[in-house]
Amino acid sequence: MLTHADLKAKALSDPEVRAEYERLNREEFAILDEMLAARREAGLTQAQIAERMGTKAPAVARLERALASGKHSPSITTLRKYAAALGKRLEVHLV
């Protein structure tokens, strides 16, 4: 089974995929990468995060998928709940 990093590297070796990837909003990918890394480091599943957020696993899957697709931006409240479920806090900065 390929890891996420392996799959990403394989996909990005295609010039068309790379161009589309780079076209997408970098910030949304950055927050998704942080969220997935934090969940992996905490050793939690989507179902466990959902339980801590007071929701169901499909909602967490949709949240992560929405960030990956760039088709939906979750609310600050939702991101705060996700962060809290990981024992973290959300920080937003304007630069």
C-alpha cells in the first residue's frame, strides 16, 4: 500500500497533475497538511476526531475532503473544533 507521501510524489510526477496542483489554493493545502499531520501524530482516526467534535465520522471525512478539493472552506468554528479534538488550538494570522 502506498503512503500519502508516495502517492503524492507519484501523482506530481505527471506535469499536468503538477500544474493543476500548483494552481489550487496553497493555503487550503497547507492547513489540510497540518490537520492530517496532527491527526496522524495523535494516532486518531476520523471516527475518534468526530466523537471528540460531537459529530460523526463522515462529517470529518467531508471536512478533510473539502479542504483537499478546494471546493469548500470550513468555518473558523469547525476548524477550532477539529483543533480542540486534537488537543490543539487554532491560530489565524494575517501577513
